[in-house]
Amino acid sequence: MKINNLIWFVPLITILSSCAVVRQGEVGVKRRIGKMSPNILQPGPVPFNPFITTIIKMPIRTVNVEISSNLPSKEGLNVSAVISILYRIQPEKAPAILENIGVNYEDIVISSVFRSAAADVCSRFYAKDMHSAERASIEKAITEQMRELLAPRGFDIQAVLLKNIQLPAGLARAVEEKLEAEQDAQRMEFLLDREKKEAQRKVIEAQGIRDSQKVISEGLTDQIIKWQSLEVFKQLSQSPNSKIIITDGKVPMLIDDNKK
């Protein structure tokens, strides 16, 4: 009975070991007796002869590789940073990558090309530029230089991102002091602008009051003054309170008899 089970077990193991599964986001490459096949294997089950053939799987989705490096600056300083390199393998180039570079392509090609490109680009910028708006320009320049060198070899460099940038201690403090001074200058400029606008508002207000008073004074003719006086006399005559009115016929002066 045990012998019969063994007879069935050995072929089953052989069948299972002669089938590989290429997953989504991967391509497979057959290596038969040490020779790479130029064709790529799409996701799905792949039958093969386990005695003479090996299936090598390679990711074709976007991969993030992080490198810690000291970047040289234009003034000769070293800026410590963590760099993320986003790249993907061109599927049709997978066999050539395995044949010409091997499976350790990140260490052999990608990191080496990055260090060369980063040294070339960063040496054209000051250290403080890596901590300012110029960082985007540095990232773009490194990405373009890596893309130019690696695209023919089957690698699509999508982005290079500088992270965790640490400037030398003295330079970092100088940058902070400069930013503080710029913020103080902007704050002072805002206060001066506000005071200037307030002064302009007061001038406009004073001009408006002056102009209104001028219009009123120019409109007060003798006839208007006499008419206003008559109106006042009329209102006083209608009042029920006892009062004494002294006037020269032009301007009334009221003496309240009830006030003690």
C-alpha cells in the first residue's frame, strides 16, 4: 500500500514543480540550460521542465528604492539626505536586463547612476538651495539625467525625491536666521503699508469734511438765514411753555422762565 502511494506521490510532486505562476505586476523570463529566452511570460500559470529550465520573475510595477547619501554642494559642503528613486522596468527589456546586468540591477546600475548624476547636479547648487524652492529643480535635473542614461537599458526613471535633508549645523542656523529676518521684514512692510493706508484714509476724510463745510458755507445766504430764523420763531410761538424771547429781529435768544 505504501509503495502504491509513493508511485502516485512522485509524479504529483513532479507535476507541481513543473508549473510556475507569474503574478500581476510581474513578467517571467525562461532560462533554459543557462540561456535566456528573448520572450517574456505574461501573468498566469507557466508550465516548464524543472530539470533544464528556470522561471525568473521580475517586477514591472513602480518600485521605490531609498538611498542615504551625502550630496556635495557648490561651496564644497556635504548635505546628508535620504533619496527616493521611483522607477519601473520596461517589460520588453526584462530578458536583456537579466542577461546583461543580472537580478541585482538596483545595486549595480540604478544606485551607481544616481550617485553619479546627483554629484554632477548638486555640485551646481548651493547647500541652502536643497532646503528651499530650488529643491524641485534639483530633483528634476537628477531625474532627467538618470532617465537619459537608463532608458536605453530598460529602466523608466519616474521621479527622484530628496527627503530628510540635513544641512551642516552652522549653515542650518544661518538659513533659519535669514528666514526669520525675511519674515520680520515682511511683517514690518505690512505694518508700514497699513499705517500708510490709514493716513491716506484720514486725509481723504479730512478733505471730505472740508469740502462739505465749504459747500454749506457757500450755500448760507442772508435769505436762507432769515428764513431759518422765521422757522425758529414759529416753533417757539407754538410751544406751551412760558418763555422770554429777546431778539433783534434776526436771531432769537431764548430765556427759559421755568429754569431756576
